[in-house]
Amino acid sequence: MSGRAGERLAQLRAELDRLSHEYYVLDAPTRSDEEYDRLFRELLEIEAEHPEWVTPDSPSQRVGAAPAAGFAAVRHAEPMLSLGNAFSDEEVLAFDRRIREQLGGGEKPVRYSVEPKYDGLAISLRYEAGRFVQGATRGDGQTGEDVTSNLRTVRAIPLRLRTDEPPELLEVRGEVLLYKSDFERMNAEQSARGEKIFVNPRNAAAGSLRQLDPAATARRPLRFLAYGIGASRGFDVPPTQSGLLDALAAFGMPVGERETRVGATELLAYFAELGARRVSLPYEIDGVVYKVDERRDQQRLGFVARAPRFALAHKFPAQEAETELLDIEIQVGRTGALTPVARLAPVFVGGTTVSNATLHNEDEIRRKGLLIGDRVVVRRAGDVIPEVVRSLPEHRPAEGEPGHERLREFRMPQHCPVCGSQAAREPGEAAWRCQGGLVCAAQRKQALLHFGQRRAMDIDGLGEKIVEQLIARDLVHSPADLYRLDADTLAGLERMGEKSAARLVAAIAASRTCSLARFLFGLGIRHVGEEIARILAAAFGSVEAIMAADWAALQEEKTRLQKENTRRRAKGELLEPDPFEGIGPEIISALQNFFGEARNREVIAELLAAGVAIEPAAPAPAPTIVADGDARATLAGRTFVLTGTLPGMSREEAAGLIRAAGGTVSGSVSARTSYVVAGEAAGSKLARAQALDIPVIDEAGLLALLAGGET
Ligand code: IVH
């Protein structure tokens, strides 16, 4: 995968994976289905253009996510598929057209089974010889969770099929859900007992089904509605979907309302009818499902990767309501991102009362033209965080009219509302961030864990539970406070015996001596990972030099160097080496922001005062360009990638030698790589080097370079 499309694809996969995880495993989605569908379609488009990029781990190759811990895994005898979505009439017409074409029937209208799209949880019920033996959630479509004991408590699910001649095997597929009236009653009871209130019936059904104690599930009024089957043996499968639903109903399965319609126009009419009846239905639906009625035709149409070609989910648009934007407040995230949040006059939309909505970032507010005091449209789709769609400027009171005085433009604060540090927006980023990483209470936990981690200050035993307690008991505000802790104080924490307290104090003390690179990495400066920290340590040599650096001047110097080297490259001349290779404008700006915040500097001073002794970095040239021929910097300006097994040293040793000689080690091959050092069993990096025409050397070649020769 390469180029912009390749990058976008990787981004989409990561994002979709995250959303699936939130949705299917955590039961806590943060985005609307529409947002997911939009990203998913974009992914499908890119993959359609580049089929060679489709990998088995792409979200297009699966239907959900892995089951959560707590329930046994069940492999479905037949996979539980998903449905293709449509959001417009045109898409429905295109679906019907495709079907007619593929069935070769020309203009002849197709008969469809039309059903509500229930907004619950997909379930597979296994009946052997007519007895309910196992029930499972969909999971990733192949493997779900065994929730048999919980499903047995659902009275809508027959424990025996009502027939004298039961099939040997029948998997019934359908949806577990809560009726709206039951949901409201249940919430009222929960509230009376001071227990958690659910935001909507779907969430409540999910929470109820996944109770580890079946008795708890039994107290929840869950329902089930069947809409199809999976594997079967000894069952004379009816020739149509409508016939199948009738047969299931005859077996005593609850089946929702169903009809057949002929031709696309009738499908759209059904969509409109059901949409109008939606509010009066006993259960929540989020659209309708069209299925080719004839099973033979279904089989002829077949499947695409994740969904049958013979069926389509036509989704209702998200529900919207109007309300007033009372204020915009700022939330500070764990990593310092400042997120504007709309405070709204409470409004009932999409089945729940909404009084907050994220506004994502400054640009979104501007793009939507929102003023505080505006009337706004709020949207809530299914199960997710509500959003402010747009303002209604036509409702703005004119000057002199009541309410006009409340209208005001939102301005992003220049300081963090939690700790008062500078806030800054980095080039190319939408979010503003608090720059007080070392002092901000919102970021404290993250900062301490980062500081103490193995690759930073390596404080063994400083885990999440301990850090949480240190913060809760006001014992630690910044990393410097760690060095003031004593064993008696620590022994007072939960899960801390005297021995482990003493061990932690010793680990903190031992961390006092550390390398500059680890120290810099431990500060948690944005964009400063381990490799960048190493480059900075090598280039500056001491914390004092870094704190005294003139970042603006460095940026200028980098720009000059870049121009100079472009000129030299064009002329085929030797390039001027750059000791700050790999440190781009983003990083320089992050350093400037971090060290520009006086309180971060105070914490660093406190750390040094607390006895943190930073070992001087080996090559410590001043932050100027290293002169050519400098013995310590024979590899300055050159970037190496190591791959495969070297005969005489480990890759870490080789990397150490390269860095000590002023070179940079990178993990991936790019056009800027100077050399690839390849050992035995070198893999894709070698291939990439060859493709990019980058010199490949072996260990001997590297040693020759280190000795000052050229290869
Ligand atoms: S048929 C092979 N029919 O929608 C197709 N699914 O995106 C299998 N759903 O989680 C699904 N109502 O649980 C079908 N009348 C209906 C449905 C329905 C709701 C859910 C289903 C699945 C999702 C598919």
C-alpha cells in the first residue's frame, strides 16, 4: 500500500477497527452508524480500486469484532452475516435493478419479503430435535459468545419447538430487544432503586443479555423476534422467505410483522408507510429490510464478502430535534486535547433526553457557523453520542430583540481550563492542546505512567492502580513529586505491603540516574518518541542545552539547510549533514510549546533538584551543524535501516554504534534512507530498499563506514 490512497486506507482500517471495538465489544459506541457506514464505504471504494490491498484483517473481511471475555466462544454452524445498507431511494432502485439484471428477468418485477429492521442484538438459537440447546451472540459473524443460560430466561424464546416432527437441527436467527414500554418501566424501576439508567432500549437489551448472572437477565423483560435461519438438518426449508417466517411462527417462534411487496416502487411505499408508523410500533426499528422472497433466486444471487446480495437494509435518517445552544464548554482529555462540548437546553431526540453534545473542535464550530445562544438542530442516530448538526440563523434575535444579548461567538481559550497552562494548536492539527503536560490534573495519570514506563525512567512497580491512588490522595502532582515519596506513605496505599512499598521507593531512587534520551522521552512531549528523543539527546548533549535552545532559530536553520541541500543535490554535490535529521517542523513546534510553558520548566528544575542525574549523552556537539569529517560524527546526516540477523552483533548493538557515530536509525525504508544494513533472513525492508534503489550493505560494510571509509 502506498501513496495517499494507501495511507487513507490504513487510517480507515484503524478507525473502523476502533469503532467496531467500541460498538461490538465494549457496547459503548462513540460515533453514529452513519459515520461508520460512511467510512466503511470509503474503505470499500479504495479496496475496489486496489483489490491487491485487501488483506484478511481488513474490516471489509469481517462483520464485527472478537467476543469479550466472560462468556465461552461459540462457532456458528453457518456464519451470521450482515446486510448492505441504503440511505436513499436511488440506492434502493439500483439494488432492485441489479437483482433483475442478475436474475435475467429483465423488466419483470421481483417479489420481496419486507420486514422491519429491529434495533436490538442479533442472536442465533440452536434447536436440536426441537429443543433449545444453545444461544449465541453474533460476535464477529463466525464466532459469538455463548449466552445460552441468559437466553433461557427470555420468555419469548420457546424452549421447545411446537411441532410433533421437529427437525434434527435448526438454527433460528433473530433479534433480542426490549419493547419500548418495558424499557421505560425498567428504567423507572432502576431509577427508584438508585441504579443505572439506560440511554435506550438497544443499550438496555445489550446490557441485560450480557449479564454474567442469568438471574439478573431474568429480571429484565427481554424479547426476541425471529427473521431467518442458519444451518438446518431434516428441515424442509420453505421455498420463500415469507413462507419461512410463517413456518417459524408455526414452530412457536415470535416473528415480527411481515408482508411481501412486488417491485421497487412498492418497496419505497412500504418504507414510507412503516416510517410513518414507526413511533407507534412497540419496538424500536432503524429501517426496513428487503429480501428477495424466492429462496431459489436468493441462492442464485449469492453473497458478497460480508452480506447476501439478495437483501438490503434501507435505513431511516437519524432523528433530529431543535433546541438552544446554551454554552460551549471545554473538556480536557487525558492527553491534553481541548474538546469543545455543547451545553444544550434538554431535548428529547432519538429516544433519549440530550443535554450535551461534542463539537469535536474549533473548525467544526466555525464550519457550522454556531453562535452561543443559537437555536440548533441536534441529531441522534441509534446508539450514539448526539451531535449538533447546524444552527438556525433565521431564528437569531435581531439587535434590540430579547435574547440578542445572549448571542456570542465562541473563542477557543488560550489557556487550559483545568491547569491554566498555555493552550496551542499545532500546525496541521484540528485540536488545541494544553501544553502543561507535566502539571495538568487532566493529564496527570497519563503523564506519570508515561514517565515511569520501562522505556522511559523505568520505575518498576509504578502501575496504573498505584498512580491512581497517588493522584486520588493528592500525594503526587507532577513526576518530581515521585522522588519525595517515602516507604511509610506508600505502605498506606491499597495492595501495597511494606515490602512492595520499599521496592517501589528503591525503584524510584534507582531511576534518578538515567540517560538524556530516556529523560526526554519520559517528559511526554508531543511527537517526541524514543527515536526523536535520542536524536535530540545526541544533538544537544544536556538538558540545560535543550532548555536554552532557540527553537525558532533552529527552524530557520533547518529551512536553510533544506534549500542548500536541494541545490547541492541538483548539482550532484555532497550534501551538508543535518544533525537534526528526522526533526521536522511539527516536532520543533511541539518542543517550543513544551519548553515555552514555564511550569513544565519548573517541574524539570524540580526533578534535577530532587537528584535526577542525567548522564551526559556521548556525542554532544553544540546545536549547530556538525562539520564534515568530525571524528565523532562520521555518520552524521545519514539514516540507516537495519534488517535481518547480523553475524557479529545484535541489531541493538549495531543501532548503538550508528547513533554513537552521529547517524540515525529508522524503522522503515523511505526515499530518505541512506543505507539498509541487511543480515541473514532480511525481509520486506530489503525488497523495499531494492525497489527504491537504496544502497544495501552488510555488517562488514557498516563497520567500514564506521571506520570512516565509504562503501
Ligand atoms: S436478515 C443474511 N432481517 O440487522 C442477513 N436482519 O445488518 C441476515 N436485523 O445484526 C440479517 N432486523 O440482526 C435481517 N428483519 C431483519 C432484521 C435484521 C434487524 C439486524 C440483524 C443484523 C443486522 C444486519
